Amino acid sequence: MTHVLSLEGKIALVTGASQGIGETIARRLASAGATVVAAARNQEKAGAVAAAIADAGGTAEAASLDVSDPSSVTALFKGIAERHGRLDILVNNAGITDDGLLLRMSKESWDRVLSTDLTGVFLVTQEAVKLMMKKRVAGRIVTVGSVVGLMGNAGQANYAAAKAGVVGFSMSLAREIGSRGITVNVVAPGYIETAMTAALSEDQTRALAGRIALGRLGTAEDVAGAVLYLASDLASYVTGTVLNVSGGLLIP
């Protein structure tokens, strides 16, 4: 019997896969058997991730992608259709921050974050849904959001607005395409150990951990595990939901 967490035979696209959480998600999906398209603006870094996956016995390829550029998105999906003929799993992970208090935030800062973190999700997901429906695939769409989109955070009005928008977008899409057997969900991480949090002092890290019920920051593996669940057959009846992966930072 095939294990329900097996992604053998599945084609998975992960955006923002050149480092951090995106790289870890790409590696986790590949370890479950998926053929992974690791897409990022920095194709060289994405290529290193694909090579590492191959060295570990998985199957992956790198692709250049700027999610905020419609022509880049179109070109990526044209390549996926030509090389693989289908797409089973989309993980929208690409995202940026450009923090600042609202009274000092420029429109350029607002537009830059929204164009990548929200419009980018729209552009990529639209093409993914077209391909999934054309090939009659019972696809999985998982977007990496943030608890900031649910609870807000001072100095991140642009980022919070984008991540809140992703939730509304995903819930609406889940209603639109559920009859096609395609699920649409959001993973909302809390404070995750990244290069950014590594720069914090011990006191700052301790203060952050003190706000979390589990008493520690999360890891990229914690997020990747949640994505793998939603991409697998275990979650075949889960759609239109937000999976809060924050260690209890956000408890409604």
C-alpha cells in the first residue's frame, strides 16, 4: 500500500525556493517523492537547491521566476506544461518584507510588498489553476501566509495587508474550484528561525520565545511539515482553511 504521505508521481512547484523556508519545503516535498520545480528570482541559488535535492536522491529542477512579473509567470508555466504536461502541487512561498511605520511608509514600499506577496500569489495561482483544470488534476494549492496577516504587527502594515489578502483570496478560490477536486489552503507561520532572527540578541530571542506557548521559535522544518500535510492525500478533505503554525503565538 502506498503511504498517504507519498507524493510519488506528483509534480510540485515551489516559489521562492532558493533559500530559507522555500528551500526546506522543496527538499521536504522531494523527499516524499515529488518532482520539484524550485523557482526563484535567483536561478543560480535555485539551481544549488535542485542539485542538493538530486544529491539526496530526489528529483528537482531549477527555474527562473519573478512572481510580480506576468511575463515571467507565463514563461514558467509554459515550460512546466512542455516538460511535465501537468502540475499537481503549487506552493506559493515567494515573499518579501519592507517594514516601516505607516506614517513613514512610502507608496513604493507599499506597492513593492503587495506586488510580490499578494499580486504574485494571484498571478502564479491563476496559471496553476488553468493547468490543473486543463489536465483534470485533483491539485493542491498551499500558500505560505503569516500570523501577522491574522493578528497584525506594528511596522508591517504592508506585509500584514498582503498576508491577510492571501487568506481572503484562498478562501474565495477554495469555493470556486472545490468542485474540481482542487484544494486551496494557507499555512500561517509565526516566528521562525531564519537569517533575520539569527541576528537578534539572546535577550531579544528570549523575549520573543516568551510570547509563544511552546516557548521556542519555530523552524523551517515545522513549516515544511505543515505544507507536506496539506499537499498530501491526508488533507484531501481540507480546503479553505488556515493552518496556524506559530507554536501558540496566536491562539484565537
